[in-house]
Amino acid sequence: MSNDEFRAVMSRLAAGVVLVTAQEPPLDPDDPDAPGVEDVGMTATAFMSVSLDPPLVMVSLRAGSRMDDLLDEQPLWAVSVLTESQRHIAGRFAMKGRISDRLLFADVPRVRGEATGAPLVDGALATLECRTEQRVTAGDHTLVIGRVLTARAPSTQGGPLLYFRGRYRQLG
């Protein structure tokens, strides 16, 4: 089986779209002139609930990606479950060869998570804040399992943003 055959088959599985976010700490916390905390984000479709007791979720990250490297050092992260009207956010944070995260977040309405300080997208269907419990190497990805610290469903309007057959979709 080729990579293209595998990708074609897996593209037939609809998946919800989330924005995974975290804060990158300053390079030198003791240096007052060092650049400050920076928000980092990435679009993911491989996100799922793992356990109710304790509450655990999992996200799959490409090994060696900026988010994978960050979550290897920084255990606190967050997830915003995107709505069908937030397709532009998903596309922006999924771009290859993209611009800096600071510019990507520039006009995205957001609040800071209470438990993690990570950005949470305003108007998301749901938000979760997590602390990494376990990291598992799986081929060319890292499975990051996080304990849910906070979970909220602030928005009741609109449906979920889905990814199916290589495109963003909506229900119905």
C-alpha cells in the first residue's frame, strides 16, 4: 500500500477541526530584555476523547513540528473546537510555510485560558485546557494525551467545522 492509497482511504473519515494552542515561554526568563511569551497555534483533525475518569483527551502532532517540540517542553495547552463559520481560522493555522504565529493571531478574537494562559478562540463550540500526562511516539507522529483541567461549551450557535475528503465541510 502506498502513502497516497492510505491517505485516500483515511480522507473518507470525517473529523472535527480544532485549534491547538499553547504559550511559548521566554527564551531566558531571567533576562528582562528577552522576547516575551509568544502564542503558538496549529489546526488539528486528529483529536479525540480518551477517558471520562480521569478526563483525558488526545491530539496527534507531526513529530518535530513546532507544536510537538513546544509541548515536549511546556505541559500546558488548550483546544478550541471550531465552528463552521471559523473555517478561515482553521485554514490560516494549517498553512505550510506560514508566517509567524504572532501575525496569525493578530485578528483572531480570543481570551486567555484560566488554567493554561493559552489562547481560546472566542465563539468556539467548546474549549478545553489541558496538562500533558503522556507522550507516545507513533510512526511520524506524537500522540499527546492531556488531562482536561477546564472544559466549557460557550457557544450554542452554528455547527462544527468538519474535514472530509481533503476539504473543510459543514453538517447538512
